[in-house]
Amino acid sequence: MKIYNTMTRKKEEFIPIEPDKVKMYVCGPTVYNYFHIGNARTFLFFDVVRRYFEFRGFKVIYVKNITDIDDRLIEQSIKENIPVSEIAKKYTEAYYEDIQALGIQKPTHQSKATEYIDEMIALIKNLENKGFAYEKNGDVYFSVEKFKDYGKLSGKKMEDLKAGARVEENLNKKNPADFTLWKKAKPGEPNWKSPWGKGRPGWHTECVVMSKKILGETFDIHAGAIDLIFPHHENEIAQAEAISNKPLAHFWMHGGFLNISGEKMSKSLDNFFLTRDVLKKYDAEAIRFFFLSKHYRSPIDFNEDILKESVQAVKNFYNVLKDVKYLTSINERPEYTDAQIKLKNQFNEAMDDDFNTAKAIAVLFEIAKVLRSTNDLKYAHLLIELGKVLGFFSNLEEKLKSSLDDVSEELILLLIRYRSQFKKDKNWKMADAIREDLQKIGIQLKDTKDGTVWEIEK
């Protein structure tokens, strides 16, 4: 298995620190709002990485953090006029809901920053004692010049960092590129007692503490989106290695951006779609297919036409399983033939090559094609076994039992269009009659700001 390592800028053979065990840390959300579909790409992909390792027989210890104290939570608290703790609770619960709706498995450990404040203070004090950190007016900063390898992950040079940092120069800093470890609390802000006064930890310190506390001094994989390379992951490395003089992680993995018209999707640019809104229009498996049909390090442009194609692609998998009456053999565990083992090996080869999910999906298409032409249910079992590695077919039996043919779906959509017209004409009686009649046959309509959607009642 080879994985592209951001640190070395090349693919390297993956050899775990402990045989048959993978320890990985993935940077999770800052819970100041609902997460957008660009964040979902990162969460979905590393869910697949975890699934594939487990498929290949590894025990995976998968840690994901929740940043529940940060400037953005404080800003949102002021905006919504509720305490920071309530902001954190509200959006943490929303995060769990959306993750579950996307079919993402729970991590082994889901760590909240506020649960590790004492350990963060201890780390900062240790850095101060070793001469890597200094205090000024209640704030504590990391001195990047004291860490000789600063910039090795991102490739950034100290002269450029100094020049860039001077745009918003902080006069408390000895060097404009120094970063904050501890922030002095302003009146009314959440705070904790520390040797430097009341305040709160910096974002970069949180992930260092949580990852090392759970996974150890050095672990296998540290991952996140590409925009975390600098400054977040660079600053994690500086703190961790200043203390231990050992690598924080052997592999650094970063997923590409989801773009809107060629520009990075982000809340700061106000060009984003919330995951929960996209889920109202598209099935979670279609969203998963959309992301996995491109290599994880490649940028993707958010495109509703391609999303619609993804809906159809996933539907085709279910249609072929329905056509060959897979449910009649759902409890069988067949032995694969040489031809099926060959296809399974092709899938593994694709995933072993830096998790090339696009090639792996191409193998699924080939299996579905052979299944359709042969009606050999062993191919159906193979399709499902490998599809589940990518996160498909999680509610297979339910979906096959409740799926409707294309004509039925067209009729439902036609009735929805008639109902919309009746509502425009203020013919409430006919509009209600359509809703009630569909409900009698198990079709539930939901009116949203983007239009009416339907689902089969469970």
C-alpha cells in the first residue's frame, strides 16, 4: 500500500508503527455553525480510508476532534445572543446529526477541546520552560525561530512568513510569524485559570494535545483538508516536536478543495452550501459517489449536473441488484471464483495506490456489468462487499424492498408538479388531496424552501 505523504511530497509505502494496527487523527469541525459540503468531502473521504484499512484486516484507532472553544464560537455567541457553551452544544449536536445522515461511521474517539484544557496548559508551560514560548501581557506565543525545522511541511520560508505576517503585525510578538498558544480572556469571554492569567488555548495547541494524549507521541497518520497544511498542521508539528524531538505522525494526508466556479468553497467567502441543505435534495450515497469519483487530492467543482448523474449511477447499482433478485440470496456467503477474485484484486490495487477511489468505483461498474449479463449472484455479493468499503449499501435490504421503478418515480414527480400548480392557483383542496392520497400509499411529501421533496415512509 502506498500513500502520498505531504511531508515528503511523494507516495511512500505504508508500514504501520505497530503491526496490524493503524492510529490516525483527522481534524474535525469547529462547532460555531453547521458544516458545509466542502467539509463533508474531507469527513467522507477519511471515513473511507478507515473502512479500507479495516477491510484489509487492520485494527484502526480513529480519533477526530471537536473544537468547542474558539474566536468563531465567541463571535457566533454574540450574534445569536446565547452563551458560548450553548453555541457549542447546538452545533455539536447538529454535526452528529449530519455525520450520521451522510453514513459516516463514528470515530473510535471523538474528543472535545474543552475536555483537555489542563493538558494544554501543561504543554504550553513545558514549551515556555524549554525556551520555545514566551508570555507578553497575558498572551503566550510560540517562537518559530527557535524551531529550526519550521516550514518543513508547507515548504514556506521564514523570510516570506515574516513579510506576510507584518500585514497584521501584533506588537506583542517578537517575530511577526510567531503564533498564539494562549489567549488572554477579554471581559465576558469563557476562560480558564493558567500561570499567565485567565484565558483559553490556541487552536493549534488543542490538536497537538488531543492527538498525543490518545494516540501517543508518534502515530501513523495525521489528516485533514489541504488548507490545514499551513498554519494549523505546521504549528502542530512545531509544538509537538519541540517537546519530543520525534515526528508527530509518519504520514500527513490532505484532501483537495471543493470549489464553486473554480474558487475554494468556504464560509469566509460566503460561497458555500450547508451539508444538511444538500442532503434535502440528494441522497447521502449520491453525495458520496460524487466525491469518490474523483481522486481525493484533486479539486472538485460543485456541480449539480454531476450530482444528478451520481444519483443515477447509485440507482443503477440498486436496479441491477433488484433485477437479479439479490434479496433471495442475501444470507448466502459464496466462495468467489478466479474471475471474481481477479476483480477484487483490481479493487484492492486501486485503493492501495493512494486510495484511488475513482478506479475502485470503475471496478464496481465492471462487476455490475458482468452481474447484469450473467445473473450470477456471486457478483452481486462481490459488488456489495466492495461497495461497502466505500460506504455504499449501508441500508441495502431496506432500500431494495422499498425502491420504486423509474415510471413510479416519474408519476410521483408529476403529481408534485400538479400540486405545486394547484397551490399557485390557491386550490388548496386539490393540493391537500394529492398529499393525502400519496400518504395513503406510503409516500411522504415535505415542503422546503427549495421545493417539495418526497420519501417513502418507514
